[in-house]
Amino acid sequence: MRLFFVSLLFIYQSLALYAYESEDKLKTVIVGKVAKYILWKEQTLDSFVITVLNNEFFTLFDEVYKDRTIKNRAVEIKYITDIDDLEDTDILFISQKNLHDIDDILDKVEKTNILTISDLRGFAQKRGCIQLYFLGRKLKLKLNIDIMKAKQFKVDKRLIRVSEIVKGDEDVK
């Protein structure tokens, strides 16, 4: 009987780990998907660059975007551990590891043409462009329309329809 419970516990832990990995993969995939619904004012880079600040997804970004294109450009993934190392990029993904530095990070990219995406709680309210979060088992998006307009992004109405819109510090339905 004890062996049965140990086996059951192992299976449960394995499923929980799989669910966690699936959520991370879904977050990684959605970064490229939302880019299809955003129009940058100017895109001067030869490749479509996604920069990950303090990567906690191991090789997922490399696996998902290997041999892929976004906006008819090959995808290039860059990893940095310090915001001061940020160079030309289209998207900056800010991981959970940056919780305590989020205000400084967003200050540094405020006047840039960089789409910021994160799964940090409250990211959209703190001046981030797109926040990813799970409600139940579904991935949801929050868009900070004011920030995206200030950065001169044009957002497709289809993306707006499936997202929660945030203006300033208030959630708008």
C-alpha cells in the first residue's frame, strides 16, 4: 500500500512539473504570437530580435524560435543579465527574477521603440506594455494601451478584443 502512495505521489509531482513546463512554453510562444498583432513605427534591424532579461526558461526560447520568422524576418534570441547590456531589440521579455528592479528597467526603456512583455504581477500597471498571466488554466493578456500609444505602436483590434486593457493604474473592462 505504501508503494502505491509513493508511486501516486511521484506521478502527481511529474504532472505538476509538466504543467509548469507547459505554462513556460506557452508564455514563450505567445511572445512571438502577439508580435504579429503589433506594428512598430520603425523596424531597422535585419532580424527580429527578442531579448530575454535574466532568463528563467532555460532553452525554451531557442527551441521555440529556431528557424522561425516574425514579420518576415528571422528570429534572433539574445540573453542578458543586466539592463545596461540591452542593445537593439524589438521585444524585451522581463522575467520574474527582475521583480525588485522593474521600475528601473522600465525607466530605461521608456523612450524606446521596444515592446516590453512580462509575466510579473502588476506589470501592465507599472508601465509595461503586455502582461501575461494565467486565470485558471488559460493564458490571459493585459495591455497598457497608454504606454503602447506613447511608444507609437499600432495594436491590431483583434489583440485588443482578447486582452484586458489597462490605462494608468486602473483596470478598464
